[in-house]
Amino acid sequence: MVAGWIEKTILLTLSALAVADGFRIILGHSSTFGAMHAGGYLVLLGLLLGGLTIFSQLKDGHERTGSEDEKRGKDGFPRPVILCLVILSGSSLLIPWLGYMLSTVIFFFAYFRLLGGYRGLPALLWSAGLGVLFAYIFALAGMMLPQGPISWP
């Protein structure tokens, strides 16, 4: 039970730091182009993190069930978390060579197959759709991301 409180305290501290840093960017760099958006996103993310942490604490006391104990490795760290971090780091390493869109498709495909339990074709369709959608959204926002072999969008 103590570990649950430690995790919640760390999450709430990170939430407060994100909100404070967001306001620091908004108020201290108001003449810089994009400062309002960047600071606003930090405030929003901080508020979401804090709100969801509080909601999680109110919803359940975070008592570990037997099935959660079985999913943990020898060191007590959950195996799905390790697998997710490996998928995320692999995807991040592929971005410079394959580009953002293909790396995102590979990330979602691995995530859906290995952690989500989706079959091959639905995982491929969902990951391709999300990869194209995110690349398109970032292109509309004017963000320059690595293109890779596919020079779209």
C-alpha cells in the first residue's frame, strides 16, 4: 500500500511541476512565437496527469490482485511495462531511418499484437490507420517530422 502512495505522490509532483513550467513559459516568454501553445500544452498535460491520478486514487485503493502479482517479473516490475518500453524505444530508434509514419505504424502494430492481443490483420489495419492519421495531423499542424522512404504527407 505504501508503494501506491509513493507512486501517486510522484505523479502529483510531476503534475504540479508541469503546470508551473507551463505557466512559466506562458508568462515569461509571451513574446516568443508558440510560447502560448507550448505552455498551454504543458498546463493541460499537468492538469490531466494530476486529475487522472486523483481519480485513480478515489476510484480504488490500488490493492494488488493475485493476477497482477503473476504478471510481475522476478524483480517485481510488471512484464507488460518492460515490453512497452522496449517497443517504444525501438520505435524511437527507427524514426530517423524509416520516418515518423512508418515508425508509428510499426509501434502500433507491435503494441496491438504483443500487448493488445489483436490478430494480425486487425492490428495491421488499425496501426496503418493510426500511423497515417497522426502523420497527417502533424503535417496539418506544420510540424516537420522525418519522412523516411515515404515522402508523404
